[in-house]
Amino acid sequence: MGAGVCMEQLVELVGFSTKVKYYSQIKEIGFPERSVLVSDQNVYPLIAPLLDSFEGKVIVLAAGEKEKNWESVTTVLDAAFELGLGRDDHMVGIGGGVVTDLTAFAASLYMRGCRLILYPTSLLAMVDAAFGGKTGMNYGGYKNMVGSFYPAHELHIISEFLQSLPNREYKGGMAEVVKHGFLSSGELLDFLEENLEAIQNKDPHILDSLLYEALSVKIAVVSEDLRESGVRAHLNLGHTFGHALEAISQFGLVSHGEAVAWGIVQAMKLGVHLGYTNKTYAQRVTKLLENFGFDLEIDNLAIDQIIMAMKKDKKQKAGQVRFVLQKSQGQTFTQAVDDKDLFHILSNRFHDFY
Ligand SMILES: NC(=O)c1ccc[n+]([C@@H]2O[C@H](COP(=O)([O-])OP(=O)(O)OC[C@H]3O[C@@H](n4cnc5c(N)ncnc54)[C@H](O)[C@@H]3O)[C@@H](O)[C@H]2O)c1
């Protein structure tokens, strides 16, 4: 796929269908007239030139996770009431995962669900947050504690947005892209290895294909398991370790992407240690993450605290933490693990295992 190419696919999720459109340039956007458009202060300047004749309401949030709160949701709902929107009118979220999660949550509440269009503008939101129906906001000091399942009616993936995305955010999203490469038995992993430099340089010719391939993995997983009763849990590869690292380093110090990349390597070490994971594959995974510039070894890790934080993770079942492990590319399963094995792999470096 080259720059300027427009692709379209229709994805059916139990009772919902999402039209996914891919194109290269921001100027191709056309917003519905009667709509509430939600964005943030970093993204708004990118779309402002397209809004000259827009007659709906525009809400520009401050950037960042702290805006994912009830006050922002009511601001969006109030705007919809003031405009007199009906169920067939639209809410449009255009921004990173904070904006897409929040707009989708508000859309799911308004008149028990109005039309929802999402334009994810960060890499993380394009390949992960904006597809799959999970909406929400933070509550009571916890992330994503309140929310709903409400897939977008339309999802627009526009690669040009990535050009202005700060490098830290781009790299963070890349951890999820690479994770999709490991989860899929398709060609994404080869594509990432072969086009590493062009991807790092945000080559527009590569980005369209990259986004299509990476999002297709999430689409395939979610289409099979919307409510996370089975394979959708595989998307948490590296996340149990990663969330624990984020939690003990007080959210914000280690980026989510850095934590996930580190977590994926811990899952590889654990799988090799327990005799499940092919060593050559674990090396391949680690090398690719290293090549993308992720820090995979952390000195002076507070291992007891990490293990304790993992036990608090909301994904534990019957008091036992289940880890997403892999035998090899595309061969993923979940497994409960003893503390002594966790302690062992966290106290040793990947070179000690493979
Ligand atoms: N619903 C889901 O399934 C799901 C999955 C993963 C993550 N999430 C949620 O996504 C959120 C994280 O998303 P995020 O990483 O996109 O964070 P974010 O929305 O805070 O965006 C990151 C930063 O990049 C800026 N930005 C976004 N696009 C830009 C662009 N094109 N140019 C310049 N700056 C741009 C934003 O203003 C912000 O400062 C979290 O709240 C997380 O809970 C949801």
C-alpha cells in the first residue's frame, strides 16, 4: 500500500459493526455537520484548518490522562444536549487513547448510545485503544474503573497524524505494534524486522502498511472474543509485568510502552525458564525490542514490590496471577506461575536464560 491509498473494511462484532477506513492525509477528513467533536490541545491545531464551516460543537480538552474524568464526560454530554443531538447524530473523538476512550464512553451514555466516529491520532490509539469497544474513564484514583463496551461505528486511521506525534509517544505505541507481531502468526513480525529503519523514521510509504497490518491483528483477536473470555486476554502479553513496573515506579516515570516492552521480555524469560518457550524465538523477540531502542534490563529492581503489585492486578483469577506466555510466534497461552519462579526470572538477566 502506498501513500494516499484509501482502504476500507467492515468488521462485525456481536451486534455491532465498525467501518474501518485507512487513508494517508489529514486533509481528507470530512466531519458530520451535526456533531460534538472532542479533541485535545495538542491535536486540535492539526484539524482546526478543516473546521471553518463546521457547525457542531468543538471541545478541546487539556492533554493527558488526568482529563479522563467525569467532568470531561459531562462536558461532552452537555454539548450534545445544547446542540439537541439525537441518537442518529454523532460524537467524534479525534486524539490519542484518552480522547477516544472518553468520547466513546460519552457516546455510549448519550440517549443510551449515539453514533460514534473515532479518529485516533497516536500510534497506541490507532493500533489498540480505538478499536475493540472498551470505553471508559478513571475513577476513585484507578485507571479505567468506569466504562462500557461500545465499538465505534466508524474508525478512521490516518497515518499523517503520526508525523507530529512526539517520539516518546511513537516509541510507546511501537511496543504494542511489536506485541501484535509476536501474537500473530502472520507476516507483521517479518515486516517489522525488515523495515525497522523506515518505521523509526516514520516513512509515509511504510506507515500505511504498518498500521493496516498491526490493527488487523487486534481486529482478528477482538472479533473472536469481544468480552475477553478467551483469546483477547493474549493481548495482555507483557502487561502483567509492565503494569506492576509502572505501579511501583509511580505511573508516569516509566512510560507504558517501555514497561510493556520490558514485560514482554520477562514473559520470554519466564517461558524459557518453565520450559515452554523456544529459546531462539525468545532471542528474536528480545533483539527486535532492543533494536527499537527499548531498555530491557533494569538495575536494582524492587522484586518483592513487583510481585506484590502483580498480585493486585485486576486480571488475577481466584487469587492466582495468570501470565500470558508464548511457545513461539503466534502460539500463546495463559498460565498461573509460582512466586519462586517469578523471583528467579526477575533476579536474573535474559542472557542467563537464552
Ligand atoms: N480502550 C482500550 O482498549 C485501550 C487500550 C489501550 C490504551 N487505552 C487508553 O489509552 C490511553 C493512552 O493513550 P495514548 O498513549 O494515546 O495517550 P494520550 O491520549 O494521552 O496521547 C499521548 C500524548 O500524545 C499527544 N498526541 C496524540 N496524538 C498526537 C499527534 N498526532 N500529534 C501530536 N501530539 C499528539 C496527546 O495530546 C498526548 O499529549 C490510556 O488512557 C489508556 O487507558 C485504551
